[in-house]
Amino acid sequence: MSEEILRVEGLGIDFGGLTAVNNLNMTIEKGKIAGLIGPNGAGKTTVFNMLTKVYQPTRGTIYLNGEDITKKTTIEVCKAGIARTFQNIRLFDKLSVIDNVVIGMHNSLEYTTLDGIFKTRKYKKAEKEAYEKAMDLLKIFSLEDDADTPAGSLPYGKQRRLEILRALATNPSLLLLDEPAAGMNPSETKDLMETISKIRDRFDISILLIEHDMKLVMGICEKITVLNYGMVLASGTPEDIQNNPDVIKAYLGGE
């Protein structure tokens, strides 16, 4: 039996009198690529926001590597091993590509504020190592030639890759990708599928993605959870989901 990296039990959140997500139970195994799909407004991004503590759940429990992280803050969750991207790209447009990646490492840099102010030897050593690691990441995904380019000047597909790399720079054990193929053409989407698989294999991490592109989801996800009206409609392999009559009716447009 594979080891679980994430277990969610009875997770839910209310906004006033509106229940956005209710009684969500979900597991993700280590080293797996999983998908979270459903119609617009089903609660998918809300789930991501609860996992990363942008929202505090109203009820339920979140376990990461067996540890209860339900009450942790966003920073604590990041340090515990969850990183994410967003629907809308959130890069520091005027900073260079490599600086965007280094920013992702700042939670793990071991120097004090005073070290930074006075540019101590400890600060210089940590920063040098961070930039070397950032360049290694850029090389893996063929962005090294763009290292000094302002992030906002990159083509859309490269900006998406850079945002994923910045998340990887936090050294996560679980990576959450929120609609990574949004706005991409078929060629860029194909490259993205290869990138996601490469990330899982190269860094030995688990990935949970939200995506509307069913070709991408069915092509790389090993397990899929379907949300509808904030509740789990179905969960299983891509084949299970494709043949589930409730999913076909609610999400894929069947009768």
C-alpha cells in the first residue's frame, strides 16, 4: 500500500450562510499526480485556499505527512511542505527571472535580518548558494538563457513555467497547481504536461492540480476527484471518471 502524503477528512467552509465546500474527504499518495475537477463554482480553488490556509476551514482536518496542519498559518504550511500556483499568474514582473526563483527560497535561507543589513559573510554565502540553486532549476526547464530577463517580458508559456519553478524553490513535498494550462495553446499545453511529469519524477514530489483541460487531466493524472456544488461527486482513476454516469451528467455534458 502506498504511503499517503495528504489526507483530508470532513473538510468544509462556510461564508456567512453559504456552504462553499462540505464534507470533503480526499487522499493523495506520495509520488502521485492527482486531479481536482468540476464545473465552475464547484469549490476547487476554495479547497486549495483551505489547504494553503488562505482560508481557515470551518470544520474538518488536514494531515500532511501524517501531521495535523489544520491550524497552521500560510507561512507554516509552506514550511511544512505545500507550495502552490494561482489561476492568474502572480510573478514579480519587473524583477528578473532568476530573482523570482530566489524569492521562493527565502523561507529556507539561514541568515538574520542583521546579516542582510550588514551584508555579512553568512548572508553572502547563503545568497550565492541560492542563486546557484536557482540557476540549476532554470537549466532543468530550459530557462537559463532568460535568467536576467524581466519576468513580465517572457511569453505566456514561459511565465507559467517560471511560476511553477518559483513554487518548487520552496522545496515542497506537495505541489498544488491551479489551472496551469489556462490560456495556453495546444503546443504549450503539451509542453506543460511533459513539464509536470518531469517535476514529479525529478523532484520525487506529489502534485495536485485543478484543470479544465480534460486531455491534460486524463493524460497525466493517476487519480481524479470530482467536485460538484462543493461536495465530492466521484473519485477514482481516469477510466472510472470517464465512465461515471453522474460525472458525465453533471460535468461532461451528458444526459
